[in-house]
Amino acid sequence: MVKFNADEIASVISKEIEQFDSQVDVREVGTVLEVGDGIARVHGLTGVAAGEMVEFPGGIIGLAFNLEETSVGIIILGDYLKIEEGDEVKALGKLLSVPVGDAVVGRVLDPLGNPLDGKGPVNATESRLVETIAAGVSERKPVHEPMQTGIKAVDSMTPIGRGQRELIIGDRKTGKTAIAIDAIINQKTTGVKCFYVAVGQKDSSVAGVIKALEEAGAMDYTTVIVAGASAPAPLQYVAPYAGTAMAEQFMYNGEHCLVVYDDLSKQATAYRELSLLMRRPPGREAFPGDVFYCHSRLLERSVKLSDALGAGSITSLPIIETQEGEVSAYIPTNVISITDGQIYLQPDLFFSGVRPAMNAGISVSRVGGAAQVKAMKNVAGGLRLQLASFRELEAFAQLGTELDPVAQRDLDRGYRMVELLKQGQYLPLSVSEQIAMIFAGTEGHLDEVPVEAVQKWEAGFVDYFETKGKAAKDLLDANLNNGKAMKSKDDETTQAVVNAIQEFNKTFTP
């Protein structure tokens, strides 16, 4: 017979009582009433908040989208085909967040932060809410630092500053993505973190972009967020917010970011699809009434922070696709009114070989000269006006009218400027190279060069400026923000650049 020691039993019991930790897991649970097309209607989640995460069987995540009297409309961020009627749904009691920090740099991710590049899991230690309120007026400062794209036409006529929102708008296949990718490649030496958000794009197109970024060495500082054409509408809708949240982490740590949304037209279409499925009332072009808010709360998060908050910034390049050049459609007008300027790409110019196909008359930067180095401002001040008057003269000359010598000179110079502003893809130029070339064009140093040889002159001059003319280039680089640079003819920098151009012209053979 086994004898029990009462003291031992008592000590064991008291120890167990001490270590006992009562945790009651209280969660709201609902039942799926119907499911399909990326949405589910759920009964029973009476206390769920708008935007709160819910979990379906198999770990599939959803977001509470519509709060109705008898049911909750959920958008499903995953494979909705695995969800069935009658499935149990748990409220998670938290809002959607994505991994952030250095771990996401150089990766290709989906909007939830899951890897798509086969390089293993994202080992992020921090996460950030996808939806956050934008910085207030007192937390901002005016845009004043340039965000160089390396594209002559953009940096001279529609300059972009850090913290600015510059819309790229145009028809399909007019080079919108090319401008954005060039801008990313040009940040190689600037320390700017780049985020490319592909919404509703073909997987083959996204693969092409990633390949171009890899070849240019830009993936070292770029994160690609993909919600492709085959991705469910909820993921396409969430993707831009997820990309912004990842960028915000760097911004609030005092760093600079560039975010490309390619494109917001497809995000608006995804949002329309969700809203119509949820039976929200349709408005203009069948979009819901709050589609403006959908874009404004996204783009307002692009900001130049005040010095007290670390002076970080997010610069955004939203892309909008127009149909037949219809800029006055619903989504284009919405986004134009939210952004600080637009680069309008015209199909006619694109097909005639003017690339980037930027229409200088409609394209504008509302930040303007504040985001330009002084030397560029001095050189390119009247460039847009010159090009606009050239287009008028060109139309006039086509009538066969005799032009006076001054008008003829302006017309010939205009043709050369158009040639000079052409630029190949993935070939961004440094600021000093751009300034020297635009200066050569506007000051008449190319008047003797045949129009068809302008691009040959440009390629030769870039090489010359890097080698034999390096002293002039270094002087210009050192004086970019000197107010006199390139303004007065007796200025040392101006003289050095003029001498370099003249020396090269002596050796140039068309």
C-alpha cells in the first residue's frame, strides 16, 4: 500500500495554484452567409469595426468593409475559392498591418508583405498599419529639395521636389512607366528608398520592370509590391496603401522615399468592383461616391516632414491611364486636383518619335522653381514658353507662309530643342549634364548643328564633358546652387561651360 504525505500533496497543489494563469480567449465569431468574387457576407460579427481584420478557416485574412444591420461585408485578401458557406469567421481585433524596415528593401512582395521572389521569408522585426492618418499641416514644411529624375524634359520644365505628388498621365503605351522607372534608376547615388507598386499590371510587364531595375542595379534600394491583373480586387485595392506604409517607416526615420503607383486607374476600378459587389450606390461612371477619398487619403500621405519630425519625405508619382486622351474623365480630374502637378504624355508626340512624349503646354509642376537647383532655374526658365511658341510657329509654317528671319531662327532652334529633349529609356543624366545641354540649345550653340545630328552631338558632348571638359563639369557641380551660375555671361561657371561647348563644337563632325 502506497502512503501519501499530506504536506507534499499540499505543497504541489499550492505550487500549481500559484502558477495557474487563467486566460479566457474572447473573440467574436460569425458565420459565412455567402461568398464569391473576393467578398463574403458574414452574420454574427456585431462588434466588428470598419477596417478590422477577420480570419477565415485556413488562415485566410479578410477586412471588414461594409457594416450593415444584419450582416458584415468582408473583402477577402486571399483565395476566396477555399471559403464555403457556413464557415466560421473570427474577428481578430486588430487592423491590417504590413512588415516594414530594411528587411523589405530589395524584395518583391504582395500587398500583405508575403514574398513573391523566392528569396525566403521577410525577416522584419517591425510592422506598420496599412491605413494611417496623413501628417497634419503643422507637421509639414514646404517642398524645397529637388528630386532629380535624370530626364531633361522633366527636370527642366516640370521639376519634382521631395515631398511632392507629380501625376504621370497619358494613354496606354505612351511611356508612363518608363518615366517612373528612369526616376527610380536615377536615385542610385542619392540614398532615396524607392517603392514600385504595380496594380492590375500583367505579370509579364512587372517581370520586365524588375529585370530593368536589376540590370541598372536599382533593386538594391527598391521594393516592388505586386497585385497583378490576376490578383483579387481586394488585393489590388489595398496595394497602394501597403506600399505607402512601408515607405512611411523610412520617412519617419528621417529618410527620403520615392513611391510609384502604377496605376491608380486600376486601383479605382478594383474599388468600384468591390463597392458594386457590396451594393454600395454607384455614382458617376458607376464609381462609388467616396472614390475621391480613396485617392486623397492615399496621396496626402506623401509629404515633406518638418525638421522637428526628422525632415524625411515621401515623393509620389501616381500614374493614371486615360482613354483617347480624355483628361476630363472622372478619375483623371479627381487625381489632378489632389496632386501638385502633372506630366501629360501625348500619343501623337510618342508615335512621331518624341520620347518622353511630354506635352509642354499641359504639363505643369505647381511646386515649380522651389524644387529646382538655381543653375537649372536660370537656364530653363523660359524653356516651356519657347517650346509652346515653337509649336504655334510650326503650325503656322505648315500653311506655307513666308516667315521673317527672327521667326525662322526661332523655328529652327525649336526643332533642335525638341531633338535635344529626346532621351532614351534607362539613360538618366546628371544635373550638370542636363544644364549644359539645355544651355547649349537655348543660347544658340547648336544653331549650326544639323537637326538630324543633334542627338549625335549630345552623345559626343556627354563623353567630352566627362573627360576633357571635366574641369567645367566639376565647377558647374560645385556651383549648382549659386544664383549667378549660368545667369550672367561674365560668371566664371558660365564661361567655363561656354568654353567647353565651343571647344567640343570645333571637333564635332555631324
